[in-house]
Amino acid sequence: MTDHPTRTDDRTKTIMRAALDLARELGYAKLTIEAVAARAGVGKHTVYRRWPSRGLLFLDAVLSLNTSGLNHPDTGDIVADLRVVMTRAADLLGQPPWGPLYQDLIGEAQHDPEVAAALSRRFIEPQTADTLSRLKTAKEQGQLAPDFDPELAFEILSGPLYFRLLITQQPVTHDYIDRVLQAVFSGMAPRTQA
Amino acid sequence: MTDHPTRTDDRTKTIMRAALDLARELGYAKLTIEAVAARAGVGKHTVYRRWPSRGLLFLDAVLSLNTSGLNHPDTGDIVADLRVVMTRAADLLGQPPWGPLYQDLIGEAQHDPEVAAALSRRFIEPQTADTLSRLKTAKEQGQLAPDFDPELAFEILSGPLYFRLLITQQPVTHDYIDRVLQAVFSGMAPRTQA
């Protein structure tokens, strides 16, 4: 009885590990609950008991991987602090195993609304809230235009990275991050005397 | 012999129509070449002869739908002209049938590199080129900051829309377009005297 939770936890980890391994080996399109169960050495009902769909299993598995470093530091320099987190995000998106697995997860979210909702709630919303919090401090310190809407910042700064990852498949390099930050901070409009 | 091209063309259209109908009725995850062939009243080899995968069939089918209005007018006002096209894009993304079908297509592109490459080449690159061309004129007329990189504009302006469509599933409204344009034109940085 006493070691039961630990055994369950280990089995959960084994199943999630099997899902990630199979997605990388076979491609996500060929991932099935049956194949995951076989690789993990459990019955498929054991998998279904915890996860009603392969998408929700895959979501848990991908989000169990280490994605630390996505919270903003506060060094007093908003551009530098945004750059730290965006560069870390670029590294995650651009490199195996996380980048391709995350891309598969977003692909699944387009066909499975439960996966989409859970991805937003568990992964995107905390990052949005952290960005907003850091920007509010920056605004109070006069580091942002008074009329800039901080609610938009996460979407405007992350949007181009996701666009490259999901649409054009161009690399998200550190140089690209610098160019996006420069463009979004300076703005497209000609500067006029204040 | 003389009517052969027309018959082939009609059959192609029937197959693409069947793919779109089935994707909407069953959900893209359940779309198969076999089901499309049956719905279109042709043999599955007829489908495979033209399209090697369901993803490439679906790409042709989605891109065959009317998406006109994504080329920029030139009224002399760059913000107004960008707004016209972004608003049209928002309407396409937000409404059936195009929005959900396009979302399915992007989902498939995450698992199928051939679909991703063809989507970029046939749909995204022409829009990027058109945006760039309009921005170059605007820059020559002093409507953009001299140091703004027009190569980035399409990604920065479209990125937030795609982020909402694909990641947070929040609506892309006309008001949202106005907020994004305002933020990207003004920039995040406080205005300093020039």
C-alpha cells in the first residue's frame, strides 16, 4: 500500500516516455495508444484509464519535458529581459527533442479542441501572465510607451516565432529575435517630434 | 478526345469537393483517401494517381477555395491598406468554411513536410511578396520609419493572427486588427524627442 503512489507515478512516466519515443521514431501521425501501451509494457486499458485520447497523453508527455527559463527575470532592463526569454523560447522551438514534439502537439491541437484548450490553459496562459507582469513593472518605470497595450505584447512578440515554426518553417535564430524586438520596440511609423 | 481535359478537370473538382465536405462532416482526423474516393464516386487509384497523400489532396482542395482580396490596394495610406487586407484575412480565418479548413491544413502541415513546403510556396510567399511590395512604396513615400525592416512586417503583422487561430483560439476581430496595427506602428518604446 505505501509504495502504491510511487509505482503509479513510475508507470505514468514510463507511458509518457514511450509516447515521446514513438512519436520521434515513427512520426506523430503513426502514434497510437496501442503502440504506446506495447512499448511501455502495459495493457492499453491502463493507458486509456488515465488518458481518454492520444492527444491528451501526448500533451502531458510533451509538457512533462523541461521548459524552464520561460519566466522573465527583472534586471531593470525590459528589452534585455524579454530577449532572455525569447532566446530561450527560440532555443526550445529550434532544437530536438522539444521543438519537433511541440510542433506535433500544436498540429494535434488543430484537430482536437480538448488538446487546444489544455495547451492554452497549462502552457500559454502562464507565459502570457508572466510577460504581462514584467511589462507592467516596465511601464511603471517609464520603459514602455504610455499608450502601449501590454495585453498585446505576448501575442505580438511570440506571433512571429510561431509563424516561422508553424507556417514557413524558417529558423528562429537569436538574430531573428533581435530583429523582432528592435522592430516591435521602434515601431513601423516614422518618428515625429514629441 | 476533345472533351477529355474538361472531363478530367470536372473529376478533379469533384474529388476536391468531396475532400472538403468530408473534412467538415467527419473532422479532418477521420479523412481518408478511401472515403474521399467513395464520396466522389471514383476508384481510390484515381485519387492516388493525382495526389500521393491525403495532405496534398487537402492542400489543393483548400487552396482552390476563393481567397481573393489578400492583395494590397494602394490608396496612398499604408495603414488603411494594411487594414483592408488584414481585415479580409481575419474574416477568412474566423468563418466557415475557410477558417476551420485552413486550420486543419496547418495541422496537417505540422506532420507532413511536403504539405508545409507547398503551403508556404503557394499561399504564404505570394502574400509576403505583395506585402513587401506595398511597404516598399510606403517607405519611399516616408510613411514608414527609415530603419524599419519591411522583410519583417508580414511576420510581425500576421504572427499575432496566426497565434490566435492556432494557439489560443481567441477570435480575430476587426477591433483586434486595429489594436495590432496601432501597437506595431507606434512601437513599444517610449517616444523620445527626435
